[in-house]
Amino acid sequence: MRIIITESQFNLLMEGTPLTDDEDFRQTIKGYENEVTNSSGKHYVFDDKDPKNPKTFVNAPSKTRGGTLTIGWGHTGSEAKIGNTITKSKAEQLLTSDIQKEENKTKDIFPKYDNYPLYVRKALVNSVYRGEAKKDYKWVEAINAGNWNDGATKYLQGWNIDFTQAKNPKYKGGVAYRMVTNQEAFKKYANELKTKKPVNNSLEKGVVWSKEKCLSQLISGLDMYKMSQHPECNKYFTPNKKISKETDKTLNSKPINSYDVFYTVKSGDSLSKIAAKYDKTVTVETIKKLNNLKSDSIKIGQKLKIK
């Protein structure tokens, strides 16, 4: 068996996953927002200037506080109206829509967005999400000119924020923490450009995949989000040609079906959504059969065999 990949396919494999599908980024956004729910778990409308914790359910004009009506994880669209409540599933849908909108906006502000590593794109979208980036901002102009260190420095300038407290655990998740975290990503990329190599071997919280792990992901379902977090897999491929001789030998030494593929259920998942992440051989029914499931019901954290 041989696998031939073009450069565009290679780039799609390693970096092409939209941030709406990036569970780590979704959790980051959720961590920066207020999750306001009632006793039944439904998200309700609140005023973002409400100092109370938990925030008051705005079910009448008299309960507004002069801020922006918000629902779900920072959503301020038509659903954020007085007296409204939504399910967690709906809140997830709104978050997907918001992330997609902000990522598209980021691509407009940063023309080379698609060429940047995943962690840089996350930081850029995060900055746009919070209204910190516009085309005429000095830090944005610096980054678009390729001056990442200068852009990182200017990113924190001009804000009435005490950044010295950014890493104080007491303020984790606050504005200063978030902006300094973004700045660190910009500085890291500046250093990568200078040294011509990644600062860290892996982006998935220090986890480094073995050769066999990289190859198993390539030939059995392509979990693109996971692959995009593991640049150490790059050495087993030769973009625009064919996979390396070593990789070819490994692939041919072991049949495809000898690599088991597993998936850990995340918030918002369903069997149909999970099946859609893989090739056409994976269906709801095949997943149920492999895992002896009697129904479509699954739980967060549950490990499912896919193949």
C-alpha cells in the first residue's frame, strides 16, 4: 500500500481544521466567558455589567444594568433578549456560529492567517474575539508586516490594564491573563521564525506522538485536529512527493485494520457527529456494534472504539 499526498492535502491535514471544531479553543472561550445557567441547566439572559455572581436573570427591563444583554458563552445576538432561556445544545450552536464569524473576521484583518501555526491562529482569533484587533492598530500592522516581536510588544500598549497581575492565579481567565497569554504566543512564533524551528516539539500539552501513532492517525480516519497539534509527525511525510521510505516501509509492514482507533466523547458530541469525523466506513451503527451500545446514548469522557 502506498499513500501519495499533494502539498495542499498535506497542509489541510496538518493545519486545516477550523477553530469551530477545536475543542481546546472552545473550552478556552468558555473559560473567558460567564456561564450563567438556572437550576435546570438552561442558559438565561443576563446583563454583562451586572456585578452579581451568579448574574441576575433579566426577565424584565427593570433588571438591566446598562450593559449588553448576553446569553450562552458571550453571545449577544437576537437570542439575547429579555426573558429568554436556551438549552446547552443551543448555546453550543451559538458558540460555533460566533467562533466561525470571528475567525472569518480574523482572516480579513490578517491576510496571511491561513499560513500561521494553529496556536498562533488561536491567539489571533482570541484577540479579534475581544475587539483588540483592527487593521489600523499598530500591533496588527506590525504583525502583517512580519514584525512579530514588535507586534507582540505593541499588543499590550495603550490599554488601561495592569498586566503585572496577569499570572496571579487569582486573576486567571481575566483580561490581563488572556492578553498576556496571546502575547506569549506571538513571541513564541517570533522566536520560531528567527530560529527556523518550532520552540516545542508538540502543541498538545507536551505530549509527543511516536512514529507509529502518527502513522496510525494518517491511515485510519484522520483525526485532523489531533494531527494539527503534532508537528513531530511532519518528518514522516514528504509534501508534494510521497511519504518517506521509512514511513512506506512501516505502512506496508502492518495491515490497516491492525491499528485500533479510539475517540473520547466531548461536550456536544453525538454518535452521528463522531462518525462524520471519519471516513465513510464509520457509521453510527458500526460504532454501536464495536462498543456494544444498545442505544445512541453516550457520555462525556466515554472512550469509544471507532475501528
